[in-house]
Amino acid sequence: MKRTTGQDRSITASWRPATQAIRAGTWRSEMGETSEALFLTSGYTYDDAATVAARFAGEEDGMTYSRLQNPTVQMLEERIAILEGAEACRAQASGMAAMTTALLCQLSAGDHVVAAKAAFGSCRWLVDNLLPRFGISGTTIHASDNAAWEAAIKPNTKVFFFESPANPTMDVVDLEFVCALARKHGIITVVDNAFATSALQRPLDFGADVVAYSATKMMDGQGRVLAGAVCGSQDFIDNVLLPFQRNTGPNCAPFNAWVVLKGLETLDLRIHRQSENALKVATFLEARVPRVLYPFLESHPQFALAKKQMKAGGGILSIELDGGRKQAHALLDALQLVDISNNIGDSRSLMCHPASSTHHGVGAETRADMGVGEGMLRLNVGLEDPEDVIADLDQALAAVGL
Ligand SMILES: *Cc1c(COP(=O)(O)O)cnc(C)c1O
């Protein structure tokens, strides 16, 4: 393998994000391929027994087994790390593999976690159901309320865990305040940055310790594969995350890593266009539905904060209807262009009813607590011409009396 300038941090760190997203992390084989090579291999061979011993002893760099290293996956890890401004990154099989690994690698029985109430359903399930089984307690709070973070801290609080913007309520968390508070108390912040991605918001720049991703969403960007990533300091990745990951195996498959590498090449283009489209759609919807939740609308309760910490509002918005589940389902059924789908980050516009899909599993009580109502719909605004998306929403709203 030949290292390209893409492997040299002293060079890649000075590139702008759109350049990093295309070139950072690239290795080339002897063939000189332009597009990254896909190494579909689980194992590696060695010239002699001494080489195996040296690699396992950590005395020599090189591949040993794809649960530990894979060249395609490593290209993705380096690219995500440089985009995020992180010292290191490890790719994961999915966003949930990333969240589970980021939490379990550093928590032990007796520890306490403070987490945002409003979160992706499975993230909330981890805090409410999985962690307690291992003796790790959790307090869930309204994450946009700075005072609530401070009030929830206990002597054994080890981790703050939240998303911003949150799925699907679009609550925005004050990254600078919450991360500084955590630092003061020796607490590690784990930020799920799936909605914004590094192209719109880099939590580490605001003092976060760990950024965890569903790369399935905006990073792939075309709805093809599941993948995830955890970014942090070299010390955290090597000494806290890696011992857990290499022995439990939530690794990203090389094929999926390759697809995400291709997706990242257009991340900057896509997320800015999707943000522009989403703002147009959100503005149209504001005149037609009781409530639109989108960080870059002036009506968003944390509009000023969103403007401060995000470069654009992202491709996702939620709306609230007064007619409950019945009207929300009727609107979905009236769509002709926008698909009914619970995925996000896709180039296609997709709409779902969180209460009966992504947030079904957390239960009605938790949904009410986190602000996911029966009349809420979440819309991923894709890369289609926004006028066509607006026309479809226009006819579907009319069909349900709005
Ligand atoms: C989708 C999503 C996840 C889970 O990611 P998968 O790749 O589906 O496992 C976690 N957090 C957020 C905010 C998400 O949107």
C-alpha cells in the first residue's frame, strides 16, 4: 500500500471540509486506483512466523484480523476523524453499535448517566432498559434546559449522553454550556451527531469528549448500508474503546465502510442542499400546520443557539398536527412523491409517524415525556426539487383538510 497525502495529518488538517471528505484517509495499492480499494478479507497472511509474533506483540504495524484492522475500514476511520477534528475514530456496524460501544466501553456497575429525554428510540432504550441491567443508573432530563443538567449530576455521574438536534423533537442542546459543565465535574460527554454531521456541527470544537454516529444516515446519504462511528481522543479510542471493541466485535463491515467512503465524498454538497430544501419546505409548512419544528426557523425555541452552533439547519424537520394519529396517518397515506419511510439522511424525501414507528418501542409514557405526540410527523427532505416536495405536501395536506 502507498500512503497518499490523505494519510498525512499535517496536510489533511489544513484542508477545508469538502476536500477532506473526498481525499482524507486515502491509501492506494500498487495498482494506483483512484477510488478506494475494497478489501473483502477477514484474515491476513504473513511472510514468516516472526512477523505474526511482532504484529501481535504490537512491535510492528500491519493487519492481523479484520475484527482488529481492515484497510478499507481504516480509510473510513481516518476520513471521519479528520472531518470531525478528532484524534481518532473507530467505525462500527451501525449507529446503535456505535452508541452501545461508546457507553458500555467506559461504564461500570455503580456509575450514573444523565441523558436527554428526547432521543432516537433505541438510544432512549439503552438508557432506560439496557444500562440498568448492568447496574448503571440513568436520569433523563429536558436537554435544552441548561439548569436541568446541573441539577441531575450525582457524585457517581460518569457520562452525559445526548443528541442535538434530537430525533424527532428537534430540541437543540447548548453544546458549549453542557460540555463545559461536564468538564468541570470530570464527566465524559457522548454526543450523537447523526442529524448535523461534521459538515454542520463539530461537537468536539465545543468541548465534547466523544462523538458517536449513525453513518447510515447523512454520511451514506443514499439509504444503502448501516454503519456507525465513534470519535474521540487517541487515548480514549486506544485505551477505553478499543479493548471493548476488539473483544466484542461491533465492527463495520468493509463493504459498508466502502459505501460510506463514497457517500462522504458528497456529504458537504448534499447536506447544504438538503438544508436549503428543508428550510423552504419548513417555511411552506409553517403557513399550513399548527407547528413546525426546524432549528433554522425563527419560531424554533432555540433558533439563536442553533444559528450559533450549526452552519445550517439540516435536512430533517418535524410537524405537529392537531388531529392525532388518525390525521397523521391519513396525511402519510395521501403522499404521492414523498415515501412513507422511517429512514432519514436519504437523498429521497421520506416521512414517518414516530409514535407508531421509530418511537413505538419506548412506550406511550416515555413518548409523552419526551414530547413525541400522536400528531407528530418527521420529514427527511431529500435532494428532489423542493417545489415538487412542496406540491406533494400541498395536495396531501389538502386531502386531510389542512
Ligand atoms: C438512526 C439513528 C441512530 C441509530 O443508527 P442505526 O445506524 O440505525 O443503528 C442513532 N441515533 C440517531 C439520532 C439516529 O437518527
